[in-house]
Amino acid sequence: MAKIIIKNKIEPIGTYINGNYKTTIYNDGTRIRETEEDEFIPAFAENCDIKITDSCNMGCSFCHEGSTPQGKHGDILNPKFLKTFHPYQELAVGGGHVFEHPDFIPFLENLKEQKVIANITVHQVHFMQNLELIRKLKKENLIYGIGVSVSAPTEELIKALKSVPDTVCHVINGIWNKKVAEMMADRSLKVLILGYKELRRGNEYIAAHDEIVADNKKWLYSNLEKLIERFKLISFDNLAIEQLQVRRLLSDEEWEEFYQGDDGTSTFYIDAINQKFAQSSTAPFEKRYDIGDLTMDEMFERISNEYKKKK
């Protein structure tokens, strides 16, 4: 995911060479790239999103993954690619409800053995239900960043969010509205704005609530610059960067410094339930490919080559 506004670095977790540049990862989630050339050309993916389960009891009406309580879990212990990570690669682990996966902890332990930086995304309800376990996993360096999907903030939730380092509130363009934003603003919270994904229940929701989604998008677009000043950090995924035209708020120098590249240039997506990989979680179903015995590098090479052909 591309980040536009970057928090001051604290302490480095690790440094590695990737193609023609050096990358340093810091414990606040900051990623710094350095090269003496005109562009960054990676040899392998810096980051990968992986969906490990379609099981979730929240029933969010706009869920682009279509997760349900009957959703299946992915095989996250046996496939070949799970042993082919590079040290300090980042893995964004999501679902579904990741804590429902019976192999979740062994999976994290395998990643730690390979020095993979594992970050997770959870619903605010599941965050509160598993707060002590999350603290334990962080203490053991089994997870680093925690993304919390926030739609109904409370004082208890905000207090808990601020008590766990490296926690970021995830909100969705078109769902996040003025009322919720005001409840979260001026509280030293970090926020990641995600683009609205018209996929699965996301399609159904926007068809039934198109005016509400459109009004929320318009509000956020118009107030984005002011909102940035009211949060400790605001960052964006690539879809939100496109939908909100974030480029308009940055100088050429800031854009060059902060933008981390299009989907497919240094990142890709894995669906462990269906054992598929793609450029991103919004890829058309015909652009999702069987993993089979491919390694992480082989999957990324295909995604990267397809991106280059389109350019």
C-alpha cells in the first residue's frame, strides 16, 4: 500500500537490498527507500496482502470480500510459497476474522522464523475482544502493525487504540462520514483511508445506497486537506489515492518523496482460501491466477511483467 503522509521514524527493524535500492523498515511502520538511480526497480515484492479466511460474524453490508460465518479458512501452513519469503518482507494479513483461523498463531510463528514483518487487519469488535492477545502477539514480535476497521468509535475503543503502539484506524472512502470523523478527530489517532471497492457485497451496498456513498465521498474529497491536520497520521491505499485525487494536495517534491508506487510495482495480493494471486484484491476474477507450486518471487514476477506490459 502506498503511504502519502509519513510519520517521523523511530527505530529500524531491518534493512535489505531489493534490486537497485536499499529499504529500511522502522517500528512505526515507516518504509524508507534509497537509490542513486532515477527510479526504484525491485527484484522482489516489498509487501504482499494475504487473505487467510472468509469466515467472519460481523456481516458488514459493504464487505468487498463477502465474508460470512460459514466462510472457509485458507491453507496457511502447507503451500510452498509460505517458505519463500525474503527477510523483512512485509505481509498484510487479513480476512475475514483472522483470529477465527485455527492455524493463525502457527502461521505467525512461521513468518517470524523467516523474519517476515506481519501486520494484521481486524474489525473494531474483534480488536476489543482480542485486545490482550494482540498485546501478547506484539510483545513476542509475532505481529507489528494492527489495522482496525473503525465504523462506530467509542471512548473505550479510542482509549484501547491509543494503548497499543502501531495501531491504525482503517476507514473507507464513501462509508466514513462527517459524524464519525468528528468523533475520531483531534485524538492523536492514525488513519488509513481505503478506497471503496465495488466487489461482492460492496457492489450490492452501493447499488442500494448510491446517494449516501456519493455524498460521503464528496464530503471527504472537499474536507480532506483540513482533516489531515486533525490526525496524527493520515495515509491512503492506492485506490483511495485515485478516488480522492490525493496528488492535488502535494507538491511535486512531496509526491516523489512519499508515493510508493502503483499496485503491481512492488506489491501483490494472495487469496489463501482459493490459492490464487493477483495484482490487488480488486483485480477482476479472470485476472487471478493459480498459485500451485510457485514461489513468492515467481508470483511477483508475473504480476510485475503484466504491469509493465500495460504501461
